[in-house]
Amino acid sequence: MIPTLEWTNEGVRFLDQTRLPLEETYVLAKSYEEVADVITTMVVRGAPAIGVTAAMGVALGAKNSSAETVADLAREVKKISAVLAATRPTAVNLFWAITRMGERFEALKSRRGASVDEIRSGLVAEALKMYDEDIAACRTMGDFGASLMPREGGVLTHCNAGALATCGYGTALGVIRSAVSAGHKLHVYADETRPFLQGARLTAWELMHDGIPTTVLCDNMAASRMRAGKIKAVVVGADRIAANGDVANKIGTYGVAVLAKEHEVPFYVAAPWSTIDLETATGDEIPIEERSPVEVTHHGGKQLTPHGVGIENPAFDVTPAKYVTAIITERGVLRAPYYEALQGMVLAGS
């Protein structure tokens, strides 16, 4: 278990992913404002981890609040939630977690004679419950997805959808971990993943940490490796999955999916149910985060591009559902047509 984030008496402790793989250092967020900053600056990243981080931010803000009445605390929680919701727009887990914490607050508040301290304790307990649920979901996802992986050969992944993107174990990398544990002899090809190099920095570090054979590819190498027969499957994570099965993931995922289709390589998406957004009809409606041009123009503090050149730096793209072989969740494996499959799983879980 890689300690991505942890609730402590002093605040929320994060492994600083901006300093990996060369420095393993930690950041302690002692206020909800500092938790928001940790999300914005990508000290913590990955949709599931962002969701639980937001829940802990709400709990920490309520715990530190000077509110003396339930009404005052309600106003504080609303303010805290708004600050956290403004951090990053694409990962739906962020908003799912904030909504769930709000619903928990209302349930606690409705109890006869509920005190401010009882509500604070209840919010902390809910955030810790979400942490445990995330790890359990990833392990279940891994079990469902392992049988889809080849018995041996190369598996390509894009960005980082491992323990670092969750509270532990991982989504796409959780599938790979479970397959390796089941005896599959896999070699992972990790796209470097622009613009933040999360594959080269984080996926490679994480898999080497576990002793899983790994090779980093530049983002423009996937086609040639597929043509050479080195890639037997692709598995990625997701930041939001629309009701029709369209998938938002780190920029470049769409291109990988198109290449996989052309080369008859199965393309799998692994994500917890909290990443599925049934209120968003298609991928066209998913907001795409645009990040600072500096992430492209500079590397290690050194400028690489001419002054004044135009820069586009979207953090995500959308892969149409027609390119997705299957979606792996903790509730089971979904196949096209995805709208019907997702609705059926909703009914099965109700």
C-alpha cells in the first residue's frame, strides 16, 4: 500500500506527487484551504483520490470551525464545499464526494438533539468510510478485470491510474496488480503522458516499487509498438464516464483508443462507480480543464519554447464509447451498448 493520503489528528497528510519519483516527501494540510491547494497544485491527483481528499477537506474544515450552533456550522460547510468544488472541473468524483458529505451533514443535523460536536465527528467518520470504500472498490475492480488481461505479454497504460490516483491499490494498475498476482506474466508499457508526465514519473515509479516489469514510452510510440505486436491490451483509468459510455481521461487517451481499434487491441477502462456521471448524457458535455501554459513551455524551470508562441494545454480528452471494449467497475464489467448496461447496473444496485 502506497500512502497516497492519510487522515491524522493534525490534518490530512499527502504524498507529494509533484516531487516523485526522485523525492518521497509529504505535505500536511492543516486547513480546508490547504486541502484545496493540494488538489489544485496536483500534490494529490487522480479522480478517486481527489474525491476522498475533498471529503476529508470538508471534514477538516468542519472540525476546525469555530461554529457554536448547527446553523452556523451549516453555513461553514456550505462555504467549505464551494471552495473545494472550485479546485478542478473534470473529475466527477470531486463533486460526488462533496455532495455525499453534504447529504451526510443533513442526515446528522436532522437527528433530534444533535450537537455541533456530534456532527463534526460524524463528518470525519464519513470521510474515513469513503477512504476504506475506495480501497475495497479498487481491489474488487482488480479481481473483475484480471481475467481480461492476457496471460502473458505487453499491456499499455496511459497516465497514472494506480495506488497514487486512489487511496490505495489503483484502478487500471489495480487490474494489472491483480492479474500479476493471479500468475499472468505481464510487461507494462507506460506512456509518458503529457503534459505532466504522470506515466513516466508516477506509473513507472509505482510499478517498479511493486517489481512489475515496466517500460516507459514517449506518447508518440504507441502505434509502432502495437504494429510490432508488443501490446496485447490497453487499460486506463477515467476522470468521468458519461451515461452513454464516453470516457474522459488524461489527454492522449483518445488517440491511444483509436490506435487500439485499428490494431485490434482491446481497450479497457477501469473506474469506480463514483466516476460514472449518469447526469451527463455524452462526453461532449464533460468540462475539460485547461491548465497553465507553463507546464508545456517550461521543464525544470527552463523555458523550452519561443517567447509568445501559442499554447494549448487541456488536461483531458474524451474517448467515444465506440472505442471502449469494456468498462471495469467494482459492480462488474460493462460492455456496449453502455447506456443500457449502465442503467441496468443502476437498477441491479437499487
